[in-house]
Amino acid sequence: MTASFPAPLPVLTLQSERRQDGPLVDALIARAFGPGRFTKVSERVREFATFAPEMSVCAWSGERLLGCARMWHVRVGGRPVMFLGPFAVELGERNAGFGARMITRACEFAAAAGETHVVLVGDEAYFGRVGFATAPGRAVVLPGPVDQRRVLVRALTPDAGELAGPVEPA
């Protein structure tokens, strides 16, 4: 009987998204979410938000893109904050911790740039591991229907305070 060992994890390089990465990132997002992504409230936000490539993260193994976490400038109740998404990992690379590492790095980039909060729409069971929690009540109001339990916020500084209000252009 031969023992089977899991394949070693690829060496991962996390870096800000560069202009030339755009087509590969777009293709990864299309594979991960399909055309249904265009109906989501997060897409409504991205229609008016300002892309922040310097805070967005790409995960590379050599020349192969394994994942991405995009960040966008918006305002909530008049306060400048970051909106995270889409976030995607190649199907064969999921459950290896890449996603949490990318999100953590994106939040580090945002904190280093002086941002106070990151907002996203997602599953608290997953994103809670990297510091996100449900926005209380309907404090953060997105531009369309959304399950408020999926509106999550991460404060990037201890004195960031609570967010409240509509998500609007930066």
C-alpha cells in the first residue's frame, strides 16, 4: 500500500494589481462568478466607485494568477472608506488559505494608505476570520436589495468608530 501525500502548496507572491494584470484578473472573475455577477448589488457599487489598484491584491505562483481581491474608493455616510470585491481564487486552489492572505494584505495596504474601514458583501463565517463583522442594523446602506446580514465591515484602526449611511461615490 502506498501512502498518498497532498501536493505541496505553490509559492505565493502577493502584490498590488498592475495595469497589465487587468485582463487576467477579469478572466479569473468571469470564471469564478459567471455572468450572474452583474446582477449583484456589489456590481452597482463598482459602477460608481473608483478603482484602487494600489490596494487591490493579486496572488501569483510564478506567472500564474491564482487569485485577486479588488478594492474601490467609496463613501459611507460621507466618510471615505474602501469597498472590497470582487474577490476570487482559481477553483483548484481554493481551501489553501490564499483568499484570507489576499484579503489581509489588501486591508494592510488600505490601512497603510490611511483608510479607516473596509466594507464588503459576503459570508461572515468566512470573512470573520480576517476581521470583518456584520454592520449593525441597516447602518451601511447599499444601492439595491441585499441581505443586511451579509454587509460586513472591518475597522482598520482602533479609533475608527462606527459607519452609518448610504454607500456613495468617493
